[in-house]
Amino acid sequence: MKILVADDDPINRRLLEAFLVKWNYEVVLACDGNEAWNILSQKDAPKLAILDWMMPGLDGTQICRRIRNRSGESYVYIVLLTAKFQKADIIEGLDAGADDYLAKPFDANELRARLWTGMRVLGLEKRLRSAYENLLFHAAHDSLTGGWNRVAILETLRTEVARAQRQGTALSVMMADLDHFKQVNDTYGHLTGDEVLRETAKRMQACVRSYDAVGR
């Protein structure tokens, strides 16, 4: 698991790195808030981050707010590292979007336990995202052939007809039927008929462009 450590104090930064490497994390270091934000904005950004609250440039709470205001991104679990101990300060950090906080000077065992909590949360988020994407796929795709289902292909047709009318361009629609398909089912059984449909859809999909749509 890749983890970002952002702290302007080089001693704290190296101390955190030493513990994290010992615990088999892949560590990415940042020495100020702006560098941390640039790292977290990358496509392969770490999903775990330890952010010092007070840093040059963006501070930890500002980075938290920026991350939480992004839409459609996978979750980043954030631990704020802070010397602030007042309840109001802790509430401020959590309200900004931090998942947890760790007081300076940090205790190694406490840090490890809090990171394990983050790993569990990220694992749950990954499973939920996978289940959501699976639901979206099955809501729009034919379970037998994997192509677009009736609802999705008709919606695509309506969209493309409207686009063609608006732009004054041509639109092609092809409807295909399998001759004597009932005879295939009656003679060889429905499992064989299903395989014929899958193969037909596969061959049709291979013959169209990436932006064309094939549905059943």
C-alpha cells in the first residue's frame, strides 16, 4: 500500500518514513502542502495520507477540503498529524474532512493501529465501489450476450436520433434476426441457442467501431 507523508519538519518526515517502510508501506514524501496536493492530484495517488496540520503553502485542513470536494474520485484516507490538542481543534480537523488525527509527538504503536483502521476502511470502499460498478453494468447490459440491453440500446437510439437531427447528419440503424433460430433451440437445446446468441453478438461487436452500439 502506498502512503503519503507530508510534513515540513525533515526529522518528523524521516522518522515516519522509517516506521512505515518497516511496516512494508511504500512511502511518498512531501515537504509542504503544495507538494502534497500535487501528489494527491495524480492518477496513481496514494490512498492513505498522513498530513501535518501546519505546513507552508496549503495546510493539512485545506488539503482535506480540496480532496473531499472532488467528485468521482476513489477515497483517500487522511490522518492529520497535529500538536493541537483542544477539542475545538480536533473538531475543526474532522469537519475539514480528516478521517483521524494523531498528536505530536506520535506513538508508533498508535500510528500503526490507526493506519490499520484506514486499511480496513479503504478495503470496504473498494468492495463497495466494485459492487456499485457491477450493478451499473448489469442495469444496462444484456446478461446473456454482454451487449447493451433493450432499455439502454433504445435510449442510445433516441440520443443518436436527436443528435443527427440537431447536426443534420446521417444515422444508420441495422436490425438483425437469426433465421430458423427456433429450430436451433428445438433441435440442439436452449443452451446451444444461448451460445449461438453469444457468438453472434461477439461477431457483430467485432465488426463495428468503438463508438457504435450493439444491443439486444
